[in-house]
Amino acid sequence: YTVKGISEIVVKGNLDVPALGDINEIVLDSLFKTITNANFDPEAIKAQIVKNIEVRDKLAEKVGAELSDAATFRVNTDAEMEAKAAAVGVLTTENEDIRSLRELITYGIKGLAAYTHHALNLGKEDNSLYAFVYEAMAATLDDSLNADDLVALTLKTGEYGVKAMALLDEANTTAYGNPELTKVNIGVRNNPAILISGHDLNDLEMLLEQTRGTGVDVYTHGEMLPANYYPAFKKYDNLVGNYGNAWWQQKEEFATFNGPILFTTNCIVPPKDGMESRIFTTGSAGYPGSKHIK
């Protein structure tokens, strides 16, 4: 809801998107945090809301247009924040077609934001993607748009989603080469090891560099499996294979791994009790009781 407010200010104020700088990344991070299985930490979500309201209010000073509640509301306590959330949720849009299309657009934008955020971590960005995020999120507040308008915007969201995927592909292949057919070890060795899951190849690269020559092995899991196919990662003797199966089997598999586990993105299944001390998150991911690495 705060992202929608920021977006309305940017659109109605016709603000220069490239000049927004870090605000673009804050918006991507906010959308990424709320994608499925990314962040389960309520404190992290609250902190993001507070940050967004600060950003929103500074931007609003530059705009003379009339703004909606999303761009102007105030909350001073956790209780007020919870009450506001209940009052502005999905079901407050009564028309089912309009509600469904708004949500479809929102989900598409969250996916676009995730890809764009990963690309940004590797130094690639496209300001037209930021501009479309603002356009689409602001449109979900516009009650003058009918179902046909929102169907058109849904299709446009798909076009920009493909554009975001192309940007991420360029970022990944520029940094790590073109993926190639690869045999991946699915056995285990006897060394101490770290398990890494998610999609962020830059996080994997940093982990491999920091564990190189230490005697600590690194295994991929689930959505990080494709990292094994990129040529640049084959130089690391400490990337020794893939542990386990699909992401949704992690609750059982992580319990048997016995080492630290790093979640880099939207891949978390709430772990079994007592495992929190072995869980580490980075980027937009988060889990209560785990250690977050900024």
C-alpha cells in the first residue's frame, strides 16, 4: 500500500525516474519482500513500511496534485499499522473483476521487481522498468479504470515482465557466461559445508569467494541448482554439488543437512522448530529468529 502511494506521487508529479536514485531500489526491495516465500519476518516488514512512508512524504512535498489515501495516511503505532492493513486489504475492492485484475497486475509487478532487483545486484538496470512499476502500481488505485483498461495493463505487465527477464539474463550471462549442459554431483562429502538456496547468483559468488581455501564446501539447493550450469562457477573447487530436491521438500532435507543454510531470495519454507539458529537470510529474504546479512 505504501508502494502504491509512492507510485501515485511519482506518476502525478511526473517525477524524473532516473533521478529518484535509491528510491527505485527501495521500491523494488519492498515489492520483493512481499513476494511468496521471501520474507516471514514481521519486524522487517514493519521497518520497510516506516521507511517507505518517510520516502513517500519527502516525495509528496514536490507534488501539488491531489493524492489518495495511500499517499497521505498516517500510522504512529504497531496497532494503528495493523488496523490500517485490515482496512485497505485486497477485499476492499468490491468488484470481483476489477479486484482480480488489480491483483494479477500486482503479482506480475512483484515478479518483475524480483528479476530487476537481481539484475541490479549485478550492475544492470533499465529505468523504463522502474517507470512501469510506478505506472502500474498507481493504476491499481485508480477507480476510473474499467476491466478493459486493466486487461490492457495486465498484458503490458507481461511485456515488461519479459523485458525484466531479458535484463536478468543479460546480467547473469555477462557476469558468469552462458549456461551449458553440466553434470552435477548429488552426493555429499565429509567436509563442513554451507547450503545456499534461492536465485541470487551474486550472493553465491560472494559466498564461494569467502569460503575458498577454507575447507568449507558449498552446496546448492532447489532454485540455486542452475548456478552449477554457469561456466564462471566451475572454477570454484568449493562448489561441490547440489543437496536435496525441489524447494518444497526443504523442511525435511534441511533438518538432515546439519550445517548453516543461506536463503538469498523467495525460497523459504518455514523450518522445523529449533532450526532458526542455522538459518541465514540476505537481501529481501527474512525469517524470525534467523540471522539477516545485509
